[in-house]
Amino acid sequence: MKYFRLSFVVSVVLLAAAGWWGYSRGGLPGMLTALWVAAVLGVLEVSLSFDNAVVNASVLTHWNAFWRKLFLTAGILVAVFGMRLLFPLAIVALATGLGLLDVWHMAVNTPDLYARHLIERHAEVAAFGGAFLLLVFLNFLFDEEKELHWLGWLEQKIGQYGTESLAVLLTLVAVFVCMGLVPKANQLSVLISGIVGVGVYIAVNWLSGLLEEEEHDPSIGAIVARGSVGGFVYLEVLDASFSFDGVIGAFAITNDVVIIMLGLAIGAMFVRSLTVYLVDKGTLQEFVFLEHGAHYAIGILALIMFASVEYEIPEWFTGLSGVAFILVSLWSSLRYRRRQDSLGA
């Protein structure tokens, strides 16, 4: 329970803020509606991002307490205010040519117009997020150093022949296919967004590798040299790829950008706490295929994001597909552990 104590405290504060915002705009009925919607959005965010928490935990496993705490504090500020507020505002600002302050006034005073501008840029954001997430999945799938293979010999063979270059090639092919799904007027912007997603992934990996190579350089501080700076950036970009889909989905529930930010912030806080819990409790070591299930869920999410530029994918399907992979991987982990115990006996 101690891992989620801060999340509960922050949730109470954020719900109080949501209640005040609703009351200021609609009295007691507005307050009750705001509280309910914020709570629903928090639950929605957790359900959509559970696989994100598992992948985060796999990255955080070797981090020290300092970086874990930084991820849970400064990282949550980036996740909430950067990815769930400023990032959507910046997208609308680029689309309209307005300043951030003007877009904020649009979001508060004319939320329908703001939502329309944001949704109009969905294809570009989906191409960026889909490219980044697909590379996350493919590089996990092509990792020949994995000792356990969820899909047995098939996954082992794929790991032997797959490379980072092949992952980039397949992702670029997916971006080109995605580009072909949109009208000609949007094709160039979708293509650029997908290529940027690939570029960001490569840049973050390069930064992580550079810091790891300099790990033993005495001129670099021990904390930074462990490579956690690169990992921190990686996790924040990963969170951005996950979160924007949640932001778009939230507009199906409410157009109030303040309630959306507060509700998703509640969910993001619990996802952060869940990540630290998984690391400290060694859950990934106990349930050995959980990380596999999370990465396969990410692969499906990447394909869903690419498809969503043309086809409307229900939120419940996106959420359930990820949960299904997690549940099956848990079941596989339990079977594997029982089999190992029987062999040991």
C-alpha cells in the first residue's frame, strides 16, 4: 500500500481541483459531474496504460533509488503537464498558427473547436506514436539475447534473424502503408511524422548507448553515467506515445480540457506507482512472461494507431487487447513456474 500512498494523496487533491472547477462553471451539478468524469478518466488511463507500466518496470529494474524517485516526481510533472496538457496545446498551436496562450483560451472557452483541431491532427500523431511503439516491440522481439521465449522456437528463430536495421525497415514500411490510408493532402505530413517517430527512437537509443559506454569514465558523475538520463527520456517519449491516444479518447467523454488533464493525471500517477511496485517486488522475475505480454500489447497498439488514421477503433477494443495479452502472459508465467517447480521436485 505504501507504493500507492502518494498516488491516493495526489488523487484527492486533483479530484478536489476538478470539483472546484466544475462548481465554478456549473454549481453543485457541475461539481458532481466533474468529479465523476475525472474518476472515470483516471480508471480509463490505468486500464489503457497497464502494459506501459510493465515496460517501464523492465527499464527501471537496474535504476537506483534516486532515479526511480526522480521518475515518480519530476517524471510525473512531465507526463501530466507536458504530455497531457502542453503537447496537445502545441499540436493545435502548430495547426492553427496561434500562440499557446490563445490555444489555452480556445480550449477553455470553446472546447468543441479545440477538440476539432486536435482530432484533425490525429493522423500525424498516430503515425509518430505508431512508429515509436512499433520499434519498441520489434527490437524486443528481435533481441537474440532473450533467454526465455514466450512463443517458443518461433520467437527464438525471429530473434536470431531479426536486427535493429530490420526493425527500422519494417517500421518505415508500416509508415508508408499508413501514409497510403490518408487523403493526398495529408500524406506528406503523416510521412514526416512517422519518420520523426523513427528518428526519435534512434536518437534516444543512441543517447542511452552513449551514456552506457561512458559509464566507467571517472570524469562523469556516477548517477548520470549509469545511463538513466537516456532511459528517462526513453520512458517519457514512450509515455507520450501512449498518452495521446488516451487524450483523444477522453474527448469522447468530455470536451473540458481541464477535467481531461486532471483525470488523466490521476491515472498517470497510479501507473507511475504501479511501475515502482513492479520493480521493488520483483514481479517481472516472478512472472517471467509478463514483459513479453506487455511488449506484444505494445505491438498491437502500434498497429491500432496506424490503422486509426483511417478507421475508427473503439477505445474498449484498444484497452481490452492490451489487457488480454497481459492476462495470457500471466497465465503462461504461472504454468512455467509450476513446470519448473515440478522439475525441481
